[in-house]
Amino acid sequence: MATTYKTPGVYVEEIVKFPPSVAQVETAIPAFIGYTEKATNKINGDLKLKPTRITSLLEYERFFGFAKPETTISVTINDVSTDNGDVRSIIVDQPTSKQPFLMYYSLQLFFANGGGPCYIVSVGRYGNDLDDADSAVTAINNSNALKSGLAEIEKVDEPTLLLFPDATKVSGITITDYYGLYNDALTQCQNLQDRFTLIDTLNYDESSPTDTNIDDLRNKVSSEKDTIKYGAAYYPHLETILDYAFDASKIVLKHYSYTAKAYDQIAAGLVPIEDPATGITATVTKLVSEPVAGDIAGQISDLLLQMYSANPTGFDLGGTFASSPAKKTAFLNKLNPLLTTLEALSILKSSLNDEANAAISTISDEDPGIANTITSNLNTFNLIFTAPGKIDAVYKNLKALKKKIQDENTDPKLKKILLTDTLNFDTELKKLVTYTPLNAQTGITGLVNNFSGIAAALTALITAIKSVNGKDLNNGELNGRKLSALEAIDNATYNKILTEIYNLPITLPPSSAIAGIYARVDKDRGVWKAPANVSLNYVIKPTVKITNNIQDGLNVDTVAGKSINAIRSFTGKGTLVWGSRTLAGNDNEWRYVPVRRFFNMAEESIKKATEQFVFEPNDANTWIRVRAMIENFLILQWRAGALAGAKPEQAFYVRIGLGQTMSAIDILEGRLIVEIGMAVVRPAEFIILRFSHKMQES
């Protein structure tokens, strides 16, 4: 407003009468740090190690993908003949080698238990949608990437909870490294004073609830009292109703039957492979020294002529290179038949692998020697396709080059794609055949068969497979088949197997469910309400049955006070969170989770609201406004039930001013000091009912 008046007129002055208000910050915004299928918003990999806020599982799937499919689920089918007819039973077991990536399942559990907005930090990707600098992760070998993710989330202000869904799956991790990761998280919480860490035990022992995992946590988690008040541990892990993601093309069936029929199915599968017109042999044996129109060699010859010929439709790579839309179209028309042939060859190879693997599975018990022979011949045959620079790799590269040449129109770049780029047509075609390009209308000389050995390998493999005939004793027609193929063969059995797979429980660390509980309780009741005596959704049961006597040792740690909150099953109630202590279980100030988290919320909210007074005059006017602002906020919290007291002055106090919180020196040195005391409500952890006899009075 104006302080001097020189021009005649009317001046308006607005006088501030009300103090500003404190806006309550969010209290349950977890940060999930771990491995995802992808990390893509617009281009592959643009969300790598970038904390990303999401609000639903659908958003997670869009940016970060799905769970990695299991490939080692065991499926056994048993057929038994009885007086009442044939009886088929299906047994599906847990994966023998489980995928180590739990992020997607953990997000499912989080949202199912009331979770809302959260942050995802992708520290590694296990899918295929990767940028050039990335590579797919197959195993989690150490916690370094998780620590990198923790460092990134430190830069983001909003998250209030830290958890690591994949930490328990780090291969060969020591307890020192595992809990060292959580110590780093606790240290970050202490430094920032606005977040809280949820800790899982590394393992659990179903047969011994008081196992070494409890002692490991207490021995390895920091004992710094100013650090452990920012974390809580929960035990044990949880069996959930979530469904495994699985790759049906990798799950192989074991089928036992009173009548051996496995070879009949194998023989039927070999028929199209040996077809004299369209089978592998027919396709491959056409690779002769002189190309024949329509076979692979002929298709390659046509393509090479298009590249090197100086005729009107050729690129004339050996002479004066020139391109045009018509030449590019003619080239693509020559390329497409070759790609179609290579694709058909790859499909036939895959079918032969299916039959060979079915034969191996069928004969392994009766004659391991035959199984070994088939395996050896199959490996020899597959190398012709899968070895570096062979058919499969060339087929993949030619498809990539096709897209490049479709998208490019300039002569210099087209020539590079055809001849000089690191990935180019000339080099890829030379992997299939040997040729000498000439700058002439006739084009190519010296085209020779570079597929030598494939016919012999094919014959040896098929002969070995056929030697199974008559030797199998107890395998049914589905033995060795992939689950993906079963849908067309026997749809009823396929659906029964799917039902059994979906009934397999997935065991997860509890932290993601607890984060959802925090969010649900905060929304329904408030951050001051203990997130305990609350049921868990999507949970079948805890992996360890905890009794009162066992929880005595979890809830109270007489040595260091590191309380561990139990998750228990109660008859008629289901699975409940039955504890609400921080790791500072012997600290009367910070023993309870809701007290610590309420202080986090109040401190952060008041801090952000008070920032507007930085560099304001350090005088009574400012002090009154600051005090009024904070008192108004705390009165609202008292009315909501967060603070204990019949009157506001019994629930909290706010002190500020010269002679109260500041000396003259403080003011000279620029310090404005506010003291705030709050009587936060505490949970009734132990309800004690006292009964006694009363004498009869009438």
C-alpha cells in the first residue's frame, strides 16, 4: 500500500485482520522402490529412476507394466481307471523357481487394502520395452540399485512412507546388507523428518515363530534412538489370494495314465514337420548352389539382384547408387517373401522342439539313454537356428531393417541401411548365403548353400524321437505338452488347470498391505488413530501362527526396545494387524506409530505454513499472527480428536515472544523461535478389566 500521498484522489488500503491458515499435508503417500517390467511414459525408459506419482493400479500398468510371468509351475495330470469309469485328477504345485520381482503384486495388495496415491521408483526393468542403454534384469544380485532408488526419492517432498517390495528377493543377500538398506531409509527419515519406514523381516520360519529372523532384525537394525522412532517392523509374511502371472507356453504338463498314449500325440505332431511339400526338410533342401524361384535361395537371389543390379528397379550398390519410391517398393516386395519363408521355418522349428521335448519327458523314466540322445540331437539342430548370426537372429534383424528402410527416404541413409550401417542388409544376407555381387544386369554369382548340416541334423533328431515308439509305459497323450497348446487339445482340462493355478497362494512381505492400511485408517479416522485391530484384505492367513505367548516376545523387547508388530489370525475375525509400535518400543514419547506419524504431519504442515514469515519483521505483530495461525490449526486437530484434553489449553500450547522463547540476542541474530506442545492421544494397547466379589446387600 502507498505510504506517501502526492496526487489528489481516493486511496484504498486493505488491512489484514485474519492470520493465515495451516494446510494439513498428506500422511500416507508411500514410495515403492523396486523392479518393474518397464519404465515408460512417452519413450522407452524415460521413467528409469524417476519417482513417478500414480493414483491407481491402471496407471501403474500403463507406465510400469505387469508382473513377470512364472515359468516353473508344476502341473501333473493323473488318469485312473475305476469301476465307475475314468477319473482324472490334477495337481498344481508352486513354481520351483519363483520370479524375484514382487512390485506388481505388492501394488495389488496396497490398493486392495485402501491405498491411494503413491510413488514408484523403478530401479531395474525385467521386460522387453527397454531403451538402448538398458538391459533386462533376470535376478536381483545386490541392494545397490535399491539404494540408488532411495537416494532419488529423497529429492521428492511428498512421500511419507518408504518400502522395498523386492528387498527380500535379493539373491544371497546377507542380513547385514538387507537391514543396512533399511538403516539407510531410517536415516533419510531422521534427516527429513517427514517420512516413516515400513520394515519386513528378511525371512520367516513357519515351524518356529521365534526363529532367528526376529533376532536378525533386532541385531542389525540401528539402535540410534533418534533413528528407530521413524520406523516400524511387521511380522510375518502373508499368504494372499492374488493370482500368479504365468507364461502358458513355458509350463510343461506331466501326464500319467493307465494307458500309454504319449507317442501317438508325438507322431501326429511330426506329420506337418515331415510334410514333403511344406515341412522343414522340403524348405531347407531347396537351398542349392543355383537358386530356384520360390525357395529361400531364390528369394535371397531376387533380393540381392534388387540391391546390386543397375537395371531400372535396382539400387546399383556396386556402381552409382540411386533410389526412388518405386525402387524402394520393389525392394520391399522382394524382401517380404523371404521374411515369410523364414517365419514359417521358425514356426516349424518351434513345433519340432515341442515334439522333441514331449518325447524327452515321455521316455526319461523308462530309458534315460534315449532321452539323452534326443536332447543332444535337439541341441545340435537348434544351434543352426539360435547360434549367433544364424537363422533366428537374421530373421529378427531383417524385420528391424525392413522398418528402417520403410521410414527412410534420403539416398545416403538408404545406402547405409543397405550396405554400411552396423546393422545392414548386405551383412545379414551374407550370414545366410555366400555370394559375390557384380555390377551387372545378371547380378549375382557364387550363390552357395550355407545351411549345410541342417538336413542331417533334422534326420537324426526325428529318428531319435521315433525311437520312443513302444517304450513308454505310463504317459498319457498330454505328457510333455505345453499348457498353451492344451486349450485346443482338451479345453475342459485346460480350464481346470487354470483354476488350480489361480488357487495357488502368493506369499508377500506385509509392508505393502500395511501401507494400504495406513492410508485407509488415515482417510477414515485420522493419522492419530492407530493402524491396528484392522483386518487385511486379499490375505488368506499369516505364514506363521502367532499366539499370545509368542507375541509377548515380539511386542516387548526388554534389551533394546525394538518392538515388532504381529499380524495374527483370530477365529471369526480373520487376519488382523495386532500391534502399533515403532522400533522405539521402550520410549514413552515415540513408542506408538500414530504418535510419531501425527507429529510428522503436524511438524511438516506447520513448517510449510510458517515459511511465508521468513524475512518478515521479527516483532510482536508477526508473533501474534504466527501464534494465531498455529493455534487455529491445533484447535481443529483437537476438535477432530487428535489431541487429548477437555479444553484447548489442556490439549496443546503455543509459545512465542521476547522473554518467552526468545532473548534479545535471538532477535538480533534473526531467530524467531516458536515452542509447540501437543498432548497427542495414545492408543489403548492394554484394556484391563478388574472384577471382584461384592457382598449381598438384600
